[in-house]
Amino acid sequence: MGDSSRKIDMGKLVTYSDDLARVLRDKKDSNNLAHCHQHLQALRSSCDADSSELQSLLRDYQRKIDECKEKTEAAKSEVVSDAELDRLQKELEDELEKERLLMENLRAVTDEIDDLDCQRASIEDKKHILKKLEQYDLRQQMTLSMYASVTNIIPNLDDDSKIGGYIVDREKKVVDKFEFNSMEMPAYDARSKIWKMIDIL
């Protein structure tokens, strides 16, 4: 039994030795092995360089972290006095009060602007109405002027209870006033008399 297992092991060993001898004798495999070894060396060198760079970066970051910790501790150790805090609080309150006053002034100015805009719109409306009234008056004056030039009569429109006016004779340069009480005389009779006056002219 023991001899049989030994023979098998020896057989495997002989086969492995033959394979190894064949590989070592083959020049191509030897070149591939050398090429792989070179790549391995280059890769190891690159990894060493990267590792060194990372170590340097880690040291820099650690230094910055330590500096930040020192600054934090220094800031914590700087205690502002009560008087300084009171002064800063007072300045803040003063600034807030100024802001409040400015906002009030701004609201007041905004209200004034809105009021002026309303007044301007009202004035524009009144100007528009006044312009229409002036145009109406001008038309009335032109109408009265036309009536006067045709009839030689200038009516008096100041008193609604009376029908009256002035008869103008341009050749004789005479102005006669006439007047009828509309309460005592029917409008038809007043018109008839006015037409007679026009015919006489």
C-alpha cells in the first residue's frame, strides 16, 4: 500500500518536472515571464509613488485639521465682555429703529404719491370736462353769432323767466332792448312779436 502511493506521487512529480523543464527550455515562455516581471516592477513603482503622494496629502489634511481645531479653540477662548455685548446690542437696536423709521417714511411717501396720482387723475378728468364745456360754449357762441347776424337780435339768456334780448341795427348803430315776461305771455305770442321785429329790420 505504502509503496503504491509512493509510486503515484513519484509519477506526478516526474510529470511536473518534465513540464517545468519544457517551460524553462521554451524561450517564448521565458520572454513572457521576463515581460511580466518588468510590468510588475513598473506597477509596483507606480503604486509606491501613488502611496507616497497619498501619504503627503493625508499629512497636509491632518495639518489643516489641526489648524482648524486650534482656531476653533482660540475662538472659544475669546470671551466677549458684557460691556461689548451691550454696546453691540444697542447698535443693533438703533439700526432696527432707523429701519423702522425709514419704513414709516417710505409708507408716508408712498401714500402721498398715491394721493397725488388720485389728484392728478381728478384734475385730468376736470380738464377734460372743462375742455368739453369750452367747446360747447364756443359752439353756443358761434350759434348765437350766426343768429345775431341773420336776425340782428342778440338774446339775453341770463334770466329763464323772461324772454328778452337786444335788437341791433348796424346801419343806424342803434341797440334796442326788448323783454317779455314768459309767465304773462305765451311763448307763441312772444315768438310772433320777435318775428315782427325781425321783419321790421
